[in-house]
Amino acid sequence: MSQLIVKGVSKTFGEGESLVHALSSIDLLIEKGEFLAIMGASGSGKTTLLNCISTIDKPTSGDIFFENFDIIHAKENQLADYRANNISYIFQSYNLVETLTVFENIVLPLQIQGKSVRKYQTKINDILEKLSIQNLKRKFPNQLSGGQRQRVATARALIDDSKLLIADEPTGALDSANSESLMTLLQEVNKVFGITILLVTHDPVAAKYSSRMVLLSDGKITDDIERKGLSNEAYLQEIYNRTR
């Protein structure tokens, strides 16, 4: 059974003549361990869809299930537990706490949830090593480059056993070199840790690192492309062919 099921989801804003259909009858099945890129121009509905999945917003109609958990009909305390136990985020602006060291930023989600940092030490070291930031542990965010800050934000997102990693335009504040580095990192994280990734982007170059891409236009899914063993560049060409 699919890990995430989006069934008949619609979202409207406003009313009367100002009514806007942000999403229209979206059906989407996402398997565990998929790296899904949600592409579309500004106003296509991609961020609205992400907000509905992450419970930031609620659909006007339709159903969303994550591992049989009914997101739409859950109570607020159940949604809070769902977010805390299943979802991590990577933000365009990093959202690091400037007064905390790199290590303190990374373990912050564990402390918020009342988990023992000591019990996670092996995983912390493994993530630091895989993201090549072991030597940055005692530095503060203002001492890091943009690429390093994004790696720290990625480490923080991976630390607390979340099953779903949501990245909303994570390359938006990065130059092309750091964007490529981050996306290569996310592709590797997906393979090594097996975490499901939902990437929202308008950039085909970022989407080429995914295992699957869905294209939104005017609140509807207009295309659905799977990598099927293609190299990054061949997959990018396929995305270009479908989106131009």
C-alpha cells in the first residue's frame, strides 16, 4: 500500500467572483522511499498541495492518508503528533538558530521532543560524516557559507527519525554550484536513509535529482514522469521535453 495517498483533494480560496480554485481533484499515490518533485509555475498549486499534506492548510474537499493515518479528519492534538513524529522540513532560508552552534542546531528537534541526545550519538556522527560537516560542530551559523548552512539544515531534518522530508524550493537562495551540491546531497540522502522526499520546485535542474516528477498547472496534475533508470541528464531532458 502507498505510504501517502492523496485522493480527490481540492482547495478553494475566497468566494463569489473572487473564488480561486488552487487545487482541483488531485489524486496522487506516493510510495515509501520515493523522491518526488512537484513542479509548476508560480500559482500552479504546488505549495498549496504541500501545505495540505503537511497539515499547514486543510483541503476544501478530498482525503489524505499517511500510513493509514487520516489527516483530514484528525484532531489537532493528533495532527501535532503526526507532524512531530513523521515530518521534517528543509527551508529556503535554512531557519537555523544563530545563537546555537551547528551541533546544537542539529540536535534541537531531539531536545524539543524530549529525546535523549546521547542515545542518538551514533546516528548524529553518521549524519555529520555523510554530510561532511564533522569539523563544523562548534561553529555558529554566521561562520558558515550558504552551502554549509544548508547541509546543517539537512542534518537537522534527518536527525529525529522522520519518515517524510519536505523541501520547499530549497535551492532558491543558493547559487548554481551550491544548488547542485544540495540536490546531489538530497539524492544521496534518499538512497542512503530511504526517507521519502517531497520537493517543491519550479526548476527542472533541481527536479532531475528526483525519482519521479509531477507537473501542476492551474491546480491540476498535467503530467507524471518516472525516472526509470535514466541518468540525471537524460531524465532532465525528458523533464524539459514535457515542461517546455
